Amino acid sequence: MTIKGVNGVIGFVNLSTGEIRKIQVPDEVYRNFLGGYGLGVWFLYTHIKPKADPLALTTSLA
């Protein structure tokens, strides 16, 4: 049994701008990453800009 949240979609809300996006997660992500921690790592790895300052006060999401 594969648990994909609600239809395999992650909701992304930008609190600064109020923008709301739905991100479709590919099936291979669920096969390759285990559980919520793995899904969170995949999300951060694919959405944070390269060489982002981890201590910056602004967001670095693409």
C-alpha cells in the first residue's frame, strides 16, 4: 500500500506573498524516499536555491 497524502499532491503556501501552489510529487519519489522525513528532504533539495545562506532571514525557496 502506498500512502501519497491527498492524491499525491503537496500544498505549498508562501506566507510572505499569500501565493498557494499545488506540487505534484512523482511516484518514484515515494518509492525512493522513506516516510515523511524522506519526503521533506526531497522537497527541500528540489526547491531551495543552490548556495542559499542557511542563516539568512529571507526565504531561499525557488
